[in-house]
Amino acid sequence: MRGIWCQADEDSRHQAFDKAMLQGEMTPASASCTVDHVTPNREKAAGLAVMATPAIYREDGVLYQASFESPEFLEFLGVE
């Protein structure tokens, strides 16, 4: 994951992530990379009181708590 997070920009991170997930090839992280995206995200998540995963929140902070197979799920996501 460090190799993904340490990419210079969002497009490079997406490409490194896709490469890892689709091809099983990892992008090595530079030894000088000290980026820490985990701690700030962990701190944000602590305030959400997530009790189980997957937990799905919209950008407005609303939590989805029903079955993912329900038609309500797509409505929650704004998908028609």
C-alpha cells in the first residue's frame, strides 16, 4: 500500500492500485516516502463509530445500513 500511496498524484495512485489488484504487481515505494494517509483516515473514521464493515457513507455523512442487495442501496448511491 505504501507504494500506492506514495505515488506523486492521484492518477499515478489509481494506476498503481489497478496494477496491484488486476495484475498482482506491486509498485515499490521510494525509501524517502514518508506519507502517512492511514493515521488521518483512522482519526476521521473513529468519529463515525463504524461497528462493522463494509460500512458505506455518502459524502454528506449519511450511513447506509440496509442490505446491499436491496433496491434502496442503488437509490442511496444515487444510481438509477
